[in-house]
Amino acid sequence: MPKPLLFLDVDGVLNPVRPHPDSGFDAHTLFGYTVLLSARHGAWLRELAGTYDLVWATTWEEHANTHIAPAIGLDPLPVVTFTGYVPQPGDPRVPLMELLSAAKWAPLLRYAEGRPFAWVDDVIPPRLVRRALWRRDRLLLPVDPGQGLERRHVERLLARPPRTHVPLKGSAAS
């Protein structure tokens, strides 16, 4: 059985807005912007790769492989493409007030193709987070953009990864 997917955002997750001064981030200038990155995040993501198939889910798209992955010690990852995404029949409806915050939702669902997944991002609509609480195959993990990914998030991802429900043999549900 394949591992669940782990969709990773960059800005606000691996590049926090205002991390604690002693948290070990190095400043990088990319595309004229200061980006704060930590080798610790790379180590955590390599640890998570034992449980998940890591996938970039960021508007950096392929630039995450060119600039972010090498800076934190990761090999290139698959990428969900958001640029130019055209809504398709069967895409979930998104309330008008969530059009921006839920813009990644349909492309993520299409990319997952029914596989269990976790999504780590600083912009996940609370409605989606609440709905995912009742599902075993999805874990939506909002991150505070000020601090970014923390060890407690990694522990949560490792403790109960999303999984497909498999009925027990001989049960009435099989």
C-alpha cells in the first residue's frame, strides 16, 4: 500500500514571517526577497519521508526544487501545479469568501486521486479543517505563519498519519 501524501507549503510554513531569534533560521535572498530557512526543517521533512511521500504544494511550484530543497537538504520533490489551474467538472464548490484561501483545494484533491494525504499550510480554510476531523484519509494541519513548522506539527503527523479505511476480514462491512 502506498504511503500517504504530505502536501507542503513554503511561505508561512518553511519560511516563517517572524520566527524566534534563537530558532536557527538563515536568511537567503531569492527573487529579491528575504527568505528564512532552517536546516532543522530539512531534517524533520526527511524524517517524515519515512511515513509520507512528500509533495510541494506551494505557489513556488518548481522553484521550490531549485531554491528551497537544496537550501534545507532535500532532494527534489514532485510538485502540485497551481498556476493556470482551470476548474474542472467535479471540483468542490468553494464559498465566495474562501476563493483565495481555498484556491489550492481542488488541485490538491485532483493530485491525490483518492490517496490519503496530509496538508501543511498557513492558509487552510477553517471549514475544511473541521470537515477533515471526521475523515481518516485526510489531515489538514494549519501552521502559524509567524513561527512556521514546529516539532509539535511533525509529532502530530507521525502519530496518526492519514490512511485508507480497510475493513477487517470477516466483518459485516467487508
